[in-house]
Amino acid sequence: MPLSQTAGALALRCESRVNELARRMSRESFEQVPGYTRLPDDVKDLEIAATVRYGARLFLRRVTRSGPGGDELWLFRERAAQRAEEGVPPHLLLRAHALGAYAL
């Protein structure tokens, strides 16, 4: 189903607020994930916020298409691998992803 003109205009308006959204998501939404509050501030403020910004921009750019093209999901795979190496269980990664999608 094609995206309505109104929805496309809304996506364009949201793009300028991605930084604000990323900060809010990385500070409020993800606090529901066990262990998140124990992460160092630089991980939350830099790494997680950067990943949220990337995902939000990817979503807004792709909102009129069927999904990501090429290798645009590389950052999510990289972050998931890093968290796995740190011992974060996969279900917590999925929960954080779901919370991020919900907040967006």
C-alpha cells in the first residue's frame, strides 16, 4: 500500500527531531531494560544514542519503501555482536529493539 502524502510529510517533519528523539529514547525508553541503568553514561549518550539516531533516520528515509536496502542494517548487527561479547542476553537486545520501535 502506498504511503499517503500526509504520512510522507509527517516523516519529513520528524527527521529534524531525530537527535531529540534519540536522547529521549536512550534516557527514558531503554531504562525499562534490565541492566541498562548500570551502563556507563558514555555508552548510553554516545553509542546507544548514535544507534538510535541511525535507526530513526533509516526508518524515516525508508518509510515510503518496503524496507532497508543494501547493507543498511550493518550497525545493528555490529552492536548486537558487541553486546553479545559483553554477555548481554539476546532477549534483552530484542526487548531494547522493540522498545525503540515503540518509542519511534
